Amino acid sequence: MESAGAGLDGRTGDDGEAIAAALVTRLAATSPEGILEFQEVFDQLHGALYRWDVWAPAYLIGGGCSDDSFPDFRAGVIALGREWYERVLASPDGLANHPVVRQAAAGQDDGALFAESVNYVASGAYEQVTGEDHAFYEAMKARQHVAGGIDEAAEPMGEDFDFDDDDEMRRRLPRLAELFLDCGED
């Protein structure tokens, strides 16, 4: 991720298209097996972020975050690279320190860190390498049948709480709340 994102400064406000294009190019230079392995690691990283305490920052940064948008936010966190990914896993409120998040708060950019295109880089690369449209999904399905997969129909991990309760958000995410909830208060 770091090398693909070099020069992008963590920007994903283009729906992740710039980093996704760089990743597709890099992955297409590998083998179909390498692309499938990338997707497996991506799925593991993505699944580990399927937590209520990670959804809450997405809700603040995005001015709301549906279950359809939460995967895009998680892809955006992964696109930030290993260091930021690990920081978010350890303390989601730490995103308040990321320059893109700070800029988003100042400029009211509710698309910051939502990188939908990053979710599809492996399938795009696989199609480039094999020339087949749906072969990626069939290959991943076969691999996941053997290895098992993450069930996103289940509830996210951790304790659910009310993202619309500003006091609760301030208690759980004080730095992000200061940026996104308290920015207009005196």
C-alpha cells in the first residue's frame, strides 16, 4: 500500500481511484495466484476493521455512514498503509491526527477516507492478467470455500453504541468529536 500510495499523501477523496489504479498496475504485474493472495490479506485486514469503534469515526468523518459505505471507509483506512492501519486498530480516535482527516474537518469533506475503488483492485488486476471478467470471483469463492471467510452479515465486533448521541461520541472519540462535532461551537 505504501509504495502504491507514494505521492498521494494519504488522499483518498477521489473515491480511492488514484491509489486503486496504482494498486491494479502493481498487482497486474504479478501472477493470478499473487492477486488472489493479495485479496485474502486484504479481506483479513478489512474484516479486522469490522468493529463498532471503527464505524463511529466513519460516521463522524462522513457525516453519517451506512452499512453500504462502511466497507469503503475500511478500504480507505487500509489504503493509508500499515502504520495508520495499526494505529486505527489500536485507537480509532487516533485518526484525528491524520492530515487528511484534519483537512476534511476544516473543509467539510465528508468523502475523506472513503475509498470504494480500493475494494475492487484485485478483481481489476485479475481481469487484466487473465482476460476473463468473472474468473476472479469464481477463484476467490473456491479459495474461501476451503479457507472460510468473514461473515459480514454478522454484527460488527465490539460494543454497539448510538452514533447520534453526541455526548457518547465525545466520550468515546474525544479528538474526532472535537474536530467534527465541536467545530462550530464557541
